[in-house]
Amino acid sequence: MTHHDLAVVGTGSGNTIVDERFAGLDVVHVEATRFGGTCLNVGCIPTKMLAHTAEVAESVRTASRFGVDARIDGVRWRDIVDRVYGRLDPIGDDGRAYRSEHGTVHIGHARFTGPRAMTVELADGGRTAFTADRIVLAAGGRPSVPPPVAESGVPFDTSDTIMRIEELPRRLAVLGGGYIAAELAHVFGGLGCEVTIVEVADTLLGGMDETVAERFTAAARERFDVHTGRSVERVTGGPGEVTLHLDDSTQVHADRLLVAAGRTPNGDRMDLPAGGVATHDDGRVRVDRHRRTTAEGVWALGDISTPHPLKHVANHEAQVVAHNLAHPDDLRAVDHDPVPAAVFANPQVGMVGRTGQQCRDEGLAHRIGLHEYADVAYGWALEERRGFCKVITAPDGSLLGAHVLGPQAATLIQQLVQAMALGLTAQRTADVQYWIHPALSEVVENALRDAQ
């Protein structure tokens, strides 16, 4: 059995750990799918490239409201896919080649066989095994598939497959109402597909601030056929013709089914107990603030362990783990406060900190400042009637949370992320700087002033 100084399982954010600080060590990288992990191959980056393409199409489709007559002559799906993956696939290939030149690479599923001992079921059908002085688990997560779909025998897509399909469907059914469902519904709806969304909660984006969820759901109903508060009892059909049977006797017919109903950490595929690695009830690997697991010499980061399955969180955790591996006598802790996030759909969403309902549930005294895009000059330029910025403050003016819905939301929220990270009050954030007029950032300024 081969022995290594360090093993890294997963090559998303895990691939950023080994740098010049580890020169001279014998390192093995293990990847179950494609180098680069979820973000590069089936997540953050390709979805945003596709989301912007859909936004371009939507801009053309709705140009008449600005007095511009335009039409879409066609959507070249294969050209779109080739543009996206023609850029991304070489990045993953180059990463694999680099690691192969400077260490060992195994493509396959790794699982524990004992303390710091693993076997890998290789993608080519073979098997290998190794031990390591230290192991980093960065194996991510995968789409969850509810039983009515999984047990139906009917073909379906997930975010792992939908972006590489051969042709656009005429009708797409989306099961789920979270951020992945929202973004991919926007992609395929924007490119001309008839989209139906089925979500068990009463709104889309149900875990987000209530004002965001309400307005986003209203916007989705204008674009798509949306069924909220409904569950799927069974699925029938076959390739090219899928039927969802809902609990209110409604039937949804589609050419393809996209399941975007959440994600599952991949630890359940790794025989973690054999390695002494404990998990939470939801399957996440249990770690301390330094990202050490319950097994000596085993660390974990990213979606396999974090309560915040976001790429920027995984990157931060990878930086902490890399430092701690290189400096075991000077351990750093992960800081998850505050963690921002964004949804790249139409409308776009940016958020950080607590929601209004969380403040009420926690019994926190708070004030809300809410300002509409329609009440600032650039909002007029955009003809934006649904967008807003919502700022939530404590009685002392400190920021508890912020939520933006509308164009450029993922960028606008960063000003509020920075203010929270620096401990600035709403008044200080509003007063300490000039706000460019008539930029869209004025909606943030006014929400801050409204909260005082």
C-alpha cells in the first residue's frame, strides 16, 4: 500500500491548498468526477455564464418597453454550450495535468478503510489504496433526488447534467424552488423554453428574507407556470415526455425534468466511520473551528462539512486549512460571520446577515429601512418597479442584515457586506462616503438612511 505525506480528496477548493509551502511533500489528489469540482464544472461558473446569456436574450425580448424594437432570430444552444465549456474544460484539464506532474492523481471514489487509510475505486475500473499522514476531505456534495423521482424509472436531469444536454427542450419542468432551481429556470426560460416550477414551500427562495421571497415569487409567476405549496406524488412517462402528478391532482407535462431539490454532502459515500470521522445528523462532517474532524490528522472543508455550502465559503475554509497544515503550532479559525450570498436569476438577489423573520424569531429589537429601485434615478432608467434594498439594524445602528433584489443586486450587496465586516453602523456607512449620483448605489444609501 502506497503512503503519502498528504492526501486531498476533492479538487474544487481542495485544489487550492497545496502550494509552495508544501514543496517536497509527497501529495496525492483524489477526484471523483472532473478536476475543478462543482463550481468549475456544473455549478457557479457555468451557471453564471449561462445566466448572463439568458439575460441578454431577455433584454432583447423586452426591449420594446424602452422604445427599441428588437427580436431574437434564434438561440444557438450548441454554440452557447461550446463557448462555456470550451473555456472551462481546459482549466480543469490543466489543473489535473499540473497536479499529475507534481504528485499523484487518482480519478475515482475514495473511501476510508481505517485511520488515515483509503481505497479508491478508479474511474477506469481499477482500484488503488493508500495511507497518509494527513488527509483533507473536500469532496463536496451532490444533487438530492426525492423518492418519487428516484424510484420512478423516468429519466431526469440535475444541475450535474442539464447544462450539457444536446438541445433545448420546448417544455422544462423544474422540481424545487431554491437558488439552483431559480437560476436554471431563468437560464432555460430566458433562452425560450416553456418552464414550469413545482415547489413544496409556499414561496420560491423560501429560506431567504420574506420580502425577497414574496417579490421573487411574484416575478417568477409572470415568466413561468409556478406551482407553490405542492408536492409531487409520482412521476410517469419516458424520454421526451414526462408527467408530474401533484398532490392537488394537477398534472405537469414536460419534455425534460430538472430536479433541483437541494444537495447532499458526499460523506455518506466515504465510509467515514471506518476512518473515525463523525458527522452531524444531516450528514455533514463534524469539524471544530480550525476544520479538524474527530479523526486525528483528518481535516474537512467545503460542502462536505460546512453549514454554508457556497464557493466563497469553501475558498475561505481552504485558506484556513492550508495555513493550519503548514503551521500546526499557529492554528487559525474559520470566520463564518457574516456570510453573503447571491442568486443570479431574474430578478437578481444579494443577501447578508439575518432576515427579518430571523430577527423576530430571535426576539431581536430591530429597525428596517427599505428603499425601492423605482425611487432612485437609475431605477427610472432601468424601468425597474420590483427591486428594492432592505437594511436591518439593531437599536444602536449596527447592521444585522441586508437584502437586495433587482439588477446588480449581487454587486450592490458587497457594500453592505463590507460595512458589516468592519462593524460600521448604518449612519456611519451612509455618511462617511460620497454616493455617486445617479448610480444605482443610491438605493443602498437611501435604505441605510431609512433604517436610522
